[in-house]
Amino acid sequence: DVLISQIAAGEVVDRPASVVKELVENALDAGATEMTIRIDGGGIQRILVQDNGAGIPATELPLAVTRHATSKIQTLSDLESVVTLGFRGEALASIASVSQMTVSSATAGATHGHAISNRTGAWLTEPAACPIGTTVEVLSLYFSTPARRKFLKTEQTEFFHCLDVIKRMALANPSVSWVVYRDGKLYARYQASDWSARVFGILEAMADGASKPIDFETADMKLRGAIGLPDAARGRGDMQFFYVNGRFVKDKLLNHAVRAAYEDVLHGDKFPAFVLFLNLPPTEVDVNVHPAKTEVRFRNSKAVHQWVRQVILSALSSSRA
Ligand code: ADP
Ligand code: MG
């Protein structure tokens, strides 16, 4: 069973950023409005996600860390819709199989909280003093699977992958406040805000304040957000955030459309910074190509590409006039 979990872990949590993603998704599912994330040693040493969500009742803690225990599927018919979102009830178990994990939690009605930990080798639950909500601490990721550990990049690179995931979630959840510590030091803070304040806050930090709002609409397509102004000196591949119908995507067609517009204006800037939200009728797009993938399939991809390129181009042109 440990082996099966470790194999499953290879798929669910291939690097620290995937752990962060799973823990943050759980916190959001639990209705958290405040999130504190601590990443030490690129997440390999420690990842801690503390939320103020609903918490886990003491009796359910052992279930939460067990494979295929999910509180999110009530009936068999739920299964189909839920599976596509990645709710498979194995994230915590998978992470625990390749780390030392402690889950501390308290619910609103309880007199005190409880913590469950596998640090002694077996799962042990104890009473614990903790605020309402859940804290998951993951120590020594992949210590038991050195082969997997070898695939990791430097701590620096792993940290920035974690941060990328956090920004991705923060952009989609502006009403949640986020605090990120790196190796014990405050690294980033995104205060609860409205959508445009969150978008501009994050984009301007990436684009050194030189940005341009995007807000265009046709009968059936809408593109909103902000783009950084062309700057050939930048050039990092981690400043691109595209959402389709509210869902984060990394799509070749869309990224190409944006990049082509930048190249039309300025021959350079291979990695423009942008945060863009495209909305179109559900009949025009299939976002469920694969639950784990971040690609989309458009019914009329040529038209989408042309329109996005045109919108970005006209925004860039007007900013240079
Ligand atoms: P899934 O999210 O697919 O259900 P997970 O392994 O990620 O599976 O989590 C297992 C269960 O543990 C969840 O269904 C939920 O009941 C509980 N849980 C995990 N994290 C949290 C959290 N931060 N707050 C409240 N409940 C949580
Ligand atoms: Mg989950």
C-alpha cells in the first residue's frame, strides 16, 4: 500500500509546487479567506499551508490522510463531474507517502483542535491547540524516494515554481488574502481585494509598473486584464497568466497570439508579462481536455487567435502613440 501510494504520489505530486497546489486547493475548497504559506528550502525542506477554512473534525482526520477518502463525493453520479476537477481523494495520502506530514485542524464547534502526524512512522492523532481552520505541514519531501528527489531542480527554481502556482491561485481568488514566507522571511503579501486591484497588483510587480489595462468585448468574446509594456530586457517565462472562463490555462495558441502582437510592435520581448481573462460561451471551448492538463480546445481556434492578437496589438499601439 505504501508502494502504491508512492507511485500515485509520482503523478499527483511530482515537485514541491504540486504539493502547494493541492494544499491550497483544499484550503479554498474549505472556504478559506486567509492563507499563510511557508516555503523553506524550495519546499523540499518544508511546505506549510495554514487556512482559516471550515476545518476537519477530529474523527475525520484519519480519513483525510487515507487514499481515496474524499468528503467531496457523496454519490456515484457526483463521481463523474468531480473527477474532471481532480477531486480524487488521494492528494494528502500521496503527499504523506513521500514526506513527514502533520495536519492540525479545529472546527468552529470543537473545544480544541487535533493533529495527525506520520512522523513516528504510523499515523498518530493527538489533541492540539490550534485556531479554527487547517494547517498542513509537509517536511522532508521525497526523503524516502531519493530517485524522485534527484529530478528536482535547485531550491531557487523549485521556490519560483511554488510562487508561480500561488500567483495563479491568487489571481483567480482575489477575495482571499495571501501571505507567503520564504525561508522564514515575508516574501509576498496579497491583501484581499477586488479583481482589478489583484490583477494590477500582481502584474505591475512583474512589469515594473509599466502596464496597460485590457478590456475588450465582442458579441461573444470578452478579454480583460492587464499587459506589461514591451521590454526586451525582461524575458522570464513565469510572468504569463491566461485564464479561459475562469480557469488557468497554459495554451500554445493563446500564448502565441499574445506574443505575436508584441512582435508586431517591437521585435523582441519573447516573454511579455500578462494577466488575461478570456471569456466565451461554453459551447465555443472545451476546457476539460484533460483534468491535469492546462490546455483548451476552441471550436474556432483561428478566430480566437486572430481576435486576441488584434486586441493586444491595438492596446500596445495606443500606448505607444
Ligand atoms: P480531495 O481534495 O480530493 O477530497 P485530498 O487528499 O486533497 O482529497 O483531501 C482529503 C480530504 O481531507 C478532503 O476531502 C477534505 O475533507 C479534507 N481536507 C483536506 N485539506 C483540508 C483543508 N485545508 N480544510 C478542510 N478539509 C480539508
Ligand atoms: Mg484535494
